[in-house]
Amino acid sequence: MGSVLDPAVVLARYLIADRATAHLRVNFVSSLDGAATHDGLSGGLGDDADRLVFDTLRMLTDLILVGAGTVRAEGYGGIRFSAEAVAWRLAHGLPEHPPVAIVSGRLDLDPAHPVFTRAATRPLVVTHPQAPAARREALAAVADVLVCGESSVDHTLMLQMLTDRGYPQVLCEGGPGLFGSLLAADRVDELCLTLAPLLESGHGPRIASAAEASPRRMRLAHAIPAGDTLLLRYLKPHEP
């Protein structure tokens, strides 16, 4: 059962007052029993309310951060907003569309993928010096390549480099491996979680996966019911 949400109210609930301070926001959808996917895709769990939050968070951000596996699995293309969203961003001093930054250690990305060829804003690729040189060169033709770390991506350095490039407000859309790595680095300031009214069962992944457990206490900022779906926003305890 659905419930119509007022987009203006949703926008007000997710606004961040201090846009100059670096802030990493993570957005996920989950089943009631903790699965991050349905039929292998996170989109299988979402509904209209989840899509509204998804679109709102994208409109608010400076940059969208995503893992290479999620780009391939979820069918990412070029990020292009509605005329209304573009008008809002321009009125608030933001460019029409945020870039996408793709995190990949192996650089197993096709330069002809729609995330590059259909992008409204030139994407970024984040990797490390040990990544294949030929792939890095090929991707440099379609994206700005950032090298962060030594034998693996240094996520703290990555976020600092993004801030230095003018992207303090970062929205991470997954997947679980990237979310887990950001948690391990203690870089997650906010989690926006849509709780879908579904008991998935099976062997679907959790929303975060890391080699080492990284417990982090969060505080509830809001819980918005939308029919049987629940829209949750959690912040670090020190966040306003």
C-alpha cells in the first residue's frame, strides 16, 4: 500500500544547512530482514517513496559516489535531472548535474559504458597506483582518474581529494563493499535507509560488508512513514 509524499516536505527533511563542511551521506534500501537486494538488484526493493528520496538526495549532492560493481549491476547511465531539479540546483548555486565518481581497484570498467558516454558531467574514477596502467590510460580518455592510496584505495584520502576539488557534499549509493570500507575508515556521517515492507529471506547481501566489523552508533534524525514503507535518516551523534 502506498502513500503520497509532498516533495517539498521531503526536500526540507533532507536539507543540510552547512554545505561547505565535508559530509558523506549514504543511501540504501533494505528489506525488513536485512537484505539489500531483491532478485539481485536493490531497485527491486524500492517503491515511489524510495524513488522520491533517491531523486531528492541526488538533487542535493555535489557528487555521487559509487562502486564499480554497482555501476555494472544496477545499470547506471548518465545522470540527468528533470527541468525542475536543474532549476532548483541553479537557484542554489549548484551546477546543473553532479558528477559520478566510480571507485574501482581493478578498473574493470568499459570506457564505452553509458555511465561515461551519456554523462552530463564528466565522471571521475578513483583507484590506486597498482591498478592496471593500460586500463587507467583508457579510462582517462572518458573520466578524470584520481589515484588514492598505495596498494588499495585510501578512502579518507579519496574524500579529502574530492573536497579539495569542490565536492564536500558526497552521496554514496553503494554497493555494500564500498559502504563497508567507508565505515571501516569511519567516514560515514549519515545513513538514509528505506525500509521496504518485504521479508526477502534467501541469501541476499547486507547493505554493508567489510573485512573487519566496524560498529558505529548513530542517532535517529527522522522516520517518515509512507504507507507500509519507512524512510529513515540517521546521523553521527555529533552531526546537527
